[in-house]
Amino acid sequence: MKIKNKRGIRIPTRILVSALLLLIQFAFLFYMVYELSTGSLGAYLISGFVSALTVIVIINRRGNPDHKMAWIIFILVFPIFGIIVFLLWGGGRVLPHIRKKMKICESHYLPFLRNDPEISDRLKYYDMIHSRQADYLTGETGYPLYDSTVSKFCSSGEEFLPVLLEELKKAEKFIYFEFFILAEGIMWDQIHSILKEKAAAGVEVKIIFDDFGSIKRQHRGFITKLRLEGISVSVFNPINPIMNIFMNNRNHRKIIVIDGETAFTGGINIGDEYINAVTRFGHWQDCAIMLNGSAATSFLAMFCCMWEFTTGEQIDIKSHISCIQRQDDGFIIPYCDDPLNYNNPAEGLYMQILNTAQKYVYISTPYLLIDNNMKNTLCMAAKSGIDIRIITPHIPDKWYVHPATQYNYLELLEAGIRIYEYTPGFIHSKLFVSDDKIATVGSVNMDYRSFVFHFECGAWLCDTNSVHSIKDHFEDIISVSQEITVDEWKKRPVFLRIKQAILHLFAPFM
């Protein structure tokens, strides 16, 4: 059974039941804590002492200072209750047994990735500065540097879909899908018809989607129907009404692998708004990258790890690896990031690009919920003469996130960074391009969720033809975007300033 809200969006009963039960648990928890802490002076003093002790622990633990501050405020305002909520969702990382489980999965697939020192040496000889980025990324993620791969940049969902459909039709062995959102509709119908046909012809088809991202976008029986068609389906981290730590960690990755030869990643999910078949927040601007060649192997390994992690079933990756060699089109590193490590390689890569830039860095992100480290890196690059330009949405998808994004504008503008809002609508692309040489395309937003809580992925590109395509794309979207100036921004209404300042406090929770 599904219930429609005022906007006509179908809400599965499972969401309503889970939300209601979670709300009851929170209410009961809050009531018990309130009764204990106000029942006597001793209980009140104990709650204050425990809260202070927890704050000391938070201050001294590893992690982002801004994230710590948000939790400290919450705990001091809601003693004991805030501590319990922090223990459930505030750590940002997962429990040791989950980390161990993923490490076991990785041990089955990562050893098959070939790290060729000749490729690394050639990059060092060719471009010492950017070889440092490659060394950092391969060292932090374990995914190697590749050549012999051709890349194609798709600057919109409308451009991406026909390319994807054409590649799916070529599949002979297997098709692997992994998405945050897999929504029924026009886009899915075109993809599904090919997947169904391929599965009937004996092609192995596997799909992973995140339950939180997709739960409102599918009709009842969706998974059962796919399985009857011979398509294997795994749901990442199913929503349940019991409070637990891992529920806050979502699979935000976008990965497609076809026959081990071709892979896609980017910001595009499977949903009609991504191809502008429906209008949600004005024109939806997004992008993807297609890799054809040896670099597809890393995305194959990423999918295999996640498939075993979610299902317990091991994939014979050795038989799935393609030996295809394409013409050299620069250097490429597919990479992933997740809450299982403490190093945040995706955020680190963004900082590496800013720190090594010689002329410019152009950035596109739907959310700009950055910490002081990232903000200082951006400002220092701009003050050193680097042309930094950031494009964010003009029409937001979440009313409470956009003001928190805008909160950072003034300091960045005063440092010399040029900020644009994509006037036609909502820009969902996660793009960096620098000096006509370096770019990264992926699923990683510039916010706490992507950097800390979510499973993410992307592709680092060095001197590929697609880097120039990305640069041209930026020039196109800047031409239709509204530039925010310092003088204009200082004149914004007082109410808006207050709203931005308040919501900024909650940025680490968004």
C-alpha cells in the first residue's frame, strides 16, 4: 500500500511505519531522559557531568572541528538525550565489525587490480606536479593509475542516456548497476527494456540501489518483478524502524560496468528529472563520464566489493576482467571513498587540486557545506592568484540546505572567489577542472555527508580529451548563470542572514 501526499508523491507504508516507530522511540527516549534528569538534583548534576565528559571526549577525538562543534552544541542543549543520539549517529563512522566485513570483501577483489609502475613513472616524467595527486589517490584508496582508456564526457542527462543505451545493447557477458536512486519512469523504462532482453539472452545482470534514495520511487513488487526476469537485485542498507548507527551511512555511488570494458560514473541517478523528462526544480543539470578500456576494471572491483558486502555472494572477478587495450587518452584513476576510513580521500583530492593549481580551478557542486579546512584551502588558492569559480544551484532541491550553502558565500567572495548560481534551475553535477589538465567527475558533493558519511566514487582525469570537454562545459553553464558579487551580497535582507546563520549551525547534520 502507498499513500499520496499533497504533491502526488507516493509514500510507501513502510516509510510511514518506520518513521512513526522511530519517532515513538525518540519521544520515549527523550521522556525517560527528561524524567531522570529533572527528578532530583543528583540526577541533574550527573547528567551535566556526563555531558561535559562527552564534550571533552568529542573535542579530543579525531574528526572535523565543525562537525564536533555542532554536536557539542546539541549535547549541551539536550544533556544525556544528545549523548545517546550522538552515539547512534554522531560518530560519522561505522562499527568495527562492519569495517572488518568490508575489508574481507576488498581482499577478494583489490588484489586483482594491477598497479603498473611504468605508468606511474611515465606520469612523473611527464607531469611531476600532478603525479603527486595520483600518488595520493592511489595510496589512500588502493585503486591504481591507468592509461589505455578512452574517456567520454556527457554534459547532461539527455546526452548520457542515449550513450548508455547504446553501450547496454553491446553487452555480451554482464551488466552491473549501482545507484543511490533507481526510480521508475521514462528513463528507467528505456533502460529496463534492454536489461530484460539481455537477461533473457543469458547476460548476467546485477543491480544495487540504496533503500533510502529509492524507497519513494518504486511501486510495490518492483524487486520481485526484476528477479522473475532473471535480474539479480540487492538493496543497500534497508530502512528499518530500529535506531542503529549504520542507518546514517548511505550508498551514494553511481556505477555502471558493462563486460569489464566500459564503465560509467558521475552525478546522474536513474530518475526522470535527471533527463529533464519531468520538471522538479527548474532545469536539472547533471553529467557523467564514460570510460572504455582498462580503467573500467576498478569500477568492476568496486561493484564486486559492494555486491558481496550486501549479499554475501562472491563474484568471480578474474573471469570478468577484460584485457582490452584502448589508445592512450591521458591518465585515469577511478576511486571510491566511504565511512570505513578516517582519511577522507575524496575531500583530500579536492584540496590537492586546489593546492597544485597554477591558473584556475572551476567547481560545480549542488551543496557547499564546507568545513574550515576546505574554506581556507579555497581562500588561500584564490589569494595566491588562482582563478577560482564555483557554481551552485539557483533553484534549490532542499529549502534548508541552500541557505547553509549561501552562508559561505561572503568569506569566499571577499577572498576573490567568483560564485555563480545556475539560473535555469538546479545543478547536481560534482565537477572539478583545473589548468586544462586535471578534472574529476563523480558522486562526491562538497558537504559533510559525502565527505564523512556516504559511500562515494569518482574518476580522476589527467590530460584526457574529456578534460577539455569539461572546461568547455563550464564555460557554457557559466554563461547562463548569475554571478554573485560582494556588494550585492552584503545588501541581502537581514532575515535571510539570520536564516543562513542558524541553518549553518546544522550543516554537519544535513
